[in-house]
Amino acid sequence: MKSLLYVITALAVFGLAFWAYRENYATQQVLKDTRQLQRQIGAAQVRLSVLRAEWAYLNRPDRLIELAELNFERLGLLPLRPDQFGRVDEVTYPAQPALLITEGVDVSGFNARPRTEEGQ
């Protein structure tokens, strides 16, 4: 009987060791993948910062004015004037739909008396 218990215990130890071995390698793989993703995110952030800098450089007002002047014949772009903008009171907003109450609310059991500190 003891030998059967020893065999079962040894098999359990081998099984747990095998499971721990597999979990260790699975964890190492996940950590490796995570580091790779973090490197990719860092590279994407660097690319994004370069693109933002390029966008800011290309959208300089003096450069855009020069481009508009160079391409005036083809594009017909004119400078903005204050009278081209509208006022807020000129904006028409859609009418708000009326809220319909489809079911009545019973307020007969409602106690509207305010609570005092002693009653709390």
C-alpha cells in the first residue's frame, strides 16, 4: 500500500514539475512578446513626433501665404476677411423635440418633508 502511495506521489511531483516547466516557458514567451510590442510602440511614437514636427513645419503661415500667392491663378485663394464669418446668433439650431410622458407616476405615497439631522 505504501509503495502505491509513493508511486502516486512521485507521479504527482513529476506532473507538477512538467506543468511548472511549461508555464515558465510560456511566461518567458509572453514577456518577450511584451518587450517587442513596447519597442514597436516606442518606434511608432518617435515616427509620430517626427510627423508632427514635419506637419508644423509645412503649415507655417508664411509658407502657406507664399504658396497661395504662387498658385493664385490656378486656385483662386483669397485671404480671409472678418465679414466672411457669421455670428453665433445667426446659427439656426434644430428644435428640441417635446418629451412625452407615456406613463403616470404615483406620488401619493411620497413624503416631501425634509429630513432633520436627528431623524437620520
